[in-house]
Amino acid sequence: MDKKIAVMGSGYVGLVAGTCLADLGAQVTLFDVDEEKVAQLRRGKIPIYEPGLEDILSPAVESGNLNFTTNEAEALTGQDGIIIAVGTPKRADGSCDIQYVLSAAEMIGANIESDTVVINKSTVPVGTGELVYKQVNSALEERSDTEAKVEVVSNPEFLREGSAVGDFMEPDRVIVGSEDGSACDFTAELYSSLDCPVLKTGLRTAEMIKYASNAFLATKISFINEISNVCEMVGADVVEVAEGMGLDHRINRDFLGAGIGYGGSCFPKDTEALVEIAGQAGYQSQILNSVIGVNHAQRKRFARKIVSTLPEEEDLQVGALGVAFKPETDDMREAPSIDIIHDLQAEGIEVSAYDPIAMENARQVIRDVDWAESPEEALRGMDALILFTEWDEFLELDYKKVKEWLKRPVIFDGRNCLPMEELIEMGFDYYGVGRGIDRLDEILSYRYLFAEPKEKD
Ligand code: UDX
């Protein structure tokens, strides 16, 4: 591939996409306004934790395929394509703030000297691509030194943190949306060495595919969480329920992991933004509002379960394993552990915690936690173990030792990832999410089957 590409924004998406494209053979210039970040990247230091990224970043830099700059003219002139991968933070009302995307567009219009394809990878409300087109053109119109033209493409990113490099290199699909066929073809060619379907659509449709995909995955999670709550009430095991449902290929097992709900930089933000987008357009989303509601309630429910299960004593202390929103990341954005720990503290319970890599970030967002250097330090003398993140390290612990460390052999497994039966056999009181054993006495009384039918209003 002999294409010259600039990437605007060296955050998560920009850094992974730029590095992977350089690895695939494109000439990539990564532009960021943050001088410190760019200086670090030039030294090969990556500001995020992402397995596998370092392995391809250094060779890409050494081969000359990957360069970094804070100079916009240097970044944006002479490129065949410019990828916008800047942040689109959530506003207080849940809507998506596109100011950085529009400033990037303005910068493009102020700097390009030849025809360029502008490829947007930032997650943006439907219709933003057209605003980008207008913004670039209004900046171009103010100049008399160029006849350059642009076409705009939406090329949404489906990377998951922790497996982003693999997701980029082996995607299920690539979506390219534009009103201009040759701009679509140009963008599709960037991925031509990958073995996956490429779907070409209109600009707005591609923008919608990103939101709809994330919202659907979030829906699967809230759906199974709701089912898990019913399982708890009627004595069924949600892990096996998900297994049984997932064997139907129309449903499939992925994203049917019940637990303390979704966090991270995408699902919470994108579901709220889609509700907002729909609302602005005059449609009230019923399903998505419930998806968001169930996700919040799931955290509260887990905290309530811990408080109501532990004895009513003063000076209760619990040890948390994992705080990141999922394994293989140090990202604490919207991590369920934040709310749950704060809820426990509000009930007077003291919390110590250990996470293999997220503690530095966690300190900024979780108050008054006793941060430990190891699982043992977090758990020794505690009234219960609480698992928030299913790091391999925690699955591999010797639970005989864990039992010795703890003051009380009680486990609250927020991800249903520990071997329930073995732990019960070892003498632990094990509480998962939706495993049907929490209220066994009541369930075995069959009372709920014989409840009087409710009077209709
Ligand atoms: C997600 C999408 O998967 C990705 O395609 C998109 O580009 C960005 O958003 P990410 O946020 O990195 O990626 O993580 P993901 O692995 O999807 O998990 C998101 C959250 O859902 C995590 O908190 C995870 O613990 C939770 N989750 C996931 C569940 O609670 N149950 C599941 O079965 C799966």
C-alpha cells in the first residue's frame, strides 16, 4: 500500500488505527496537539495500556512508516487521506460533543493543498459527516491559494480495549460510508489486505451502524442482567441459561455475561447519545432507556446484596479484586466498581482493593480506598472478597489460601467468573449474579408460584 495518511488525534482509536495502518504498509503521520504526548510517542512510550500495540509500534517507527507531529501543516499537507480520530466526549445531558471533530475539519480546510479524502473514525451523531464536509469547505473558501477538494467518509471503529490490535487486524467487517463512490473505494483499499467483508453505505447509514451496533451489544448485556435478576428470584442459574440461549445461532453466547453491568468509554456514552439523537429527531427510545436503567440498577443491586448479606456489624471491611471496567485495561471510565465501592462506603464498609494495572487511574476516581500491592494484601483479614474485574490473575489464585487470608469465607463474584461449585465445596459462601442460590429457602418454599394474582387496576 503506497497511501499517505494523516491521523488526527492520538487517543485510543487514533493511536491503534494509525499504528495498525502503518503496520499494513501505509505512510502514517499521527498528529496531536499535546506536545508531551507526541514527545513520549517519539520515544516509543505509549500512553495507554494495550496488549500488542508496542510490538507493532516500534517496528513501524523504525521502518519510517509511522511519524508523529504537533505541526498541523506538516501533518495535513500532501496526504491522500486524513483520518479524524479525536474525542467526542459526553455532555452533561448525555449528548455527544462534536466540537473537536469540527475543529479538526476546520484545520483540514486551512491546511490541505491537494484533493484529500477525509475519513471520520470518531463516533459522532448521525449527520456529523455532512457538517464536517461543510466545515472543511468553508475553511477552504477563505483561501485563494488552493483548488483542493475533499470527500468525506464515515469509517467507524469497532475496537475493544484490551484486544484492539487483534480487532483491527481481524475485524468482522469494515464499514465505509460516503456519498462519493471513489472515496469509499479509497478507504476500502486501506483494508484490502485484511480478510473480511467490506460494506459500502451512505454517510449517515455508516454513522448509524456504529451506534446501533454498540447499543445492541449493551442491550444484550442489560437483557441478560435482567434475566439474571429473575433467575435469582426463581432459583435458575443465569450462566447455564445464557449457555442454553447462546447455542441458538440466532442469539449466540457473546455478550450474554451477566454481572455488574457494562462500563467503559463506549457503551455508556453511545447508548445515552443514541437516546439523545433519537429524541432530538422526535423519537423517544423505549428500549434504550431501559437498557441504561437496568445497567445502573445492576450496580445498586450488587451493592445492596453485599450489604444485606454481611452481618449487621460495625467496622466491616471488604477486599476488592479488580477495579477496571474490564480485564486487560487500565481504563476506569464508567467502571461499575466506582459506584459500588462508593455505595459500600456510604454504608460504613471499609474497602481495600487491588488491580494489576488500573490502580493509578482508580485513585483519581475512587475515594478513601486502601490500595493494596497484591491480592493477599487486599484480602487479608477482610469480611468478604468482592470481584469486580475478571483478570486471569484472580481466576488462577489458590482459593485455599484465599480462605486463610479472609476473616470470613464470603465471596461476591460480580462477573460470575469463579468456579462456584468448587468454592462452595471448599466452604465458601459464594454469591454470584443470578446464580439462583441466594434465596434458596424462599425459592424452595415455592411461595412465588402460589402468590395470589394481583388485582388489575
Ligand atoms: C466496546 C465494543 O465492544 C467495541 O466494538 C466498541 O468499538 C467500543 O465499545 P469496549 O468498551 O472496549 O468495547 O469493551 P467490551 O469488551 O465490549 O466490554 C464493555 C463492557 O461490557 C465491559 O464493562 C464488560 O465488562 C461488559 N460486558 C461485556 C458484560 O458485562 N457482559 C458481557 O457479556 C460482555
